[in-house]
Amino acid sequence: MKIFTDSSCDLNKQFYIENNVGLFPLSVDLQGKQYKDVEEIEADEIYAAIRSGEQPKTSQVSPESFLTQFEALAESGEEGLYIAFSSELSGTYNTAVMLKNDVLERFPNLKLTILDTKCASLGQGMLVREAVALRDAGKTYDEIVATITECAPKMQHYFTVKDLDYLAKGGRVSKTSAFVGGLLQIKPILKVTDGKLQPIDKVRGHKKAIAKMIDYVEAAGGDFSNKTIGLCHSDDHELLEDVKAALQERLSPKDFYVTKIGAVIGSHVGLGTVGIFFYGK
């Protein structure tokens, strides 16, 4: 069985190689050039560009990328599962479905499930990790598809950012809100709900924002003694460690899985973002 995902899942390049996961790269536009995420550009290059005042833009997976890998899957006779970026945040899922239907006309035996996870960043990535673990444990195609389809709606995503300026530049919040928020040290708390990123609270001060976010995490997750918490950050190790320490002290999870926010998601959230991901109750 072949597992596919796209680069918005914020797993590192080595993961795809070591676990035989097919990657569909989204693209990043920087200084007039377009780069395939993971394959041609890395997150650190994006963060350096943002620090220098650049505003990278992104675009969805190319139709050619889907066509090439879907045709290869059909010719191989393997079964495939594509764990896709939320359709509420990108046109990538809909393009994939269109290209699958195109390939099916020529290869009617193609067996491919495309799952709209309604997830993003490491929330999507943790579903990919789960699918790989199930495949490696010898589960059948039908069992894996059923399990990941069931798990996706349970995946929780919570984020906080150090300042609102970059979200304002990208049109996520108003410039007035960002200016006032900066003066008052307002830290927003955001959540992915039904596949969309939405603000759910705002707190004054860095430490209070972390504590409040963990209140939400605890309420949504319950007992964490047997759960792994996913953490990702946009090049802010200090914020990451503060959040991780607070989670450990309050919730004592079974484990943490930590990655850096990739080039595509990083282009939208800017620097100083941290995300928390886990299965809800």
C-alpha cells in the first residue's frame, strides 16, 4: 500500500524518505521565483526572508505532480491513500479529486482514497504518522482507510503567536487590531474548526496566553497519560520550550513529537508561532 500526503503536513524531508511516503509539494513564491516546498526550499530560508521583510506567497500542488504519481500508482496495481490538507484552506484537495477522476478514465482499476482531513500542519502530519504505523503493523488497506477517516475529525489544533503583525500583513487580522494588540501585548489563541483557522480567544501577555491555551487543550483532550502531543514552531525555540514545559507540568503526556513549521504554513503564520496537536476526547 502507498501512503501519500502534501507538504502542508509539516513533517521533515527525512520522514518521507525513511517511511516511503509519497509527497505532493505545494509551492512557495519568493522574490519572483517559485519553489517546490521541501524539495527545493526549506523552512529556514523562508524565515530568513521574512526577517528581511519579504512576504512569501504560496500556491497549491501542481496538477502535474498529482497526475504523475496517480498514473504510477495505477500502473503498479497498488492501493493508495492520500492524506490531504484541509479543503477549507487550500484548493489542493479538490484538484487531487479532479486528477484522480481523470486517471480513472484511463485506468479504471485505480484504487485510491483521497481523504479531506480538515486538518493542517502537524495535525495532518500526525495522521500521516498514524497511517504509516498501521501500514507497518500489517493492517489492510481498508482497515487503514477506516481508522484514519475516523481519527481525522478527532484531531485538535491550537495555536498562539507572539505578535499579530505578520497575520495582519497576510490579511488574517486587521492592521489596527495588530497595532493595538502589539501595544497591549495581546496574544491571540487560534483553533482549527471544521477545517478553518479561527481565533477563539485573546490574552494579554506571553505566559498568560500559554496558560490559557493549555486550559483549552486540557478541556478538549482530557487524560493525556497515554497520548502523544504534537508540537511545531516557526523558528522560535524559546516559545516552543516554554509551551512544552507548561504542557509537561500540567498534563504529563505520554510523549511529545516536535517539528518545525514548514515553508508553506510558515509563509502564512510568520515567526513566533507554536501549535499544539492531539486527539480529542
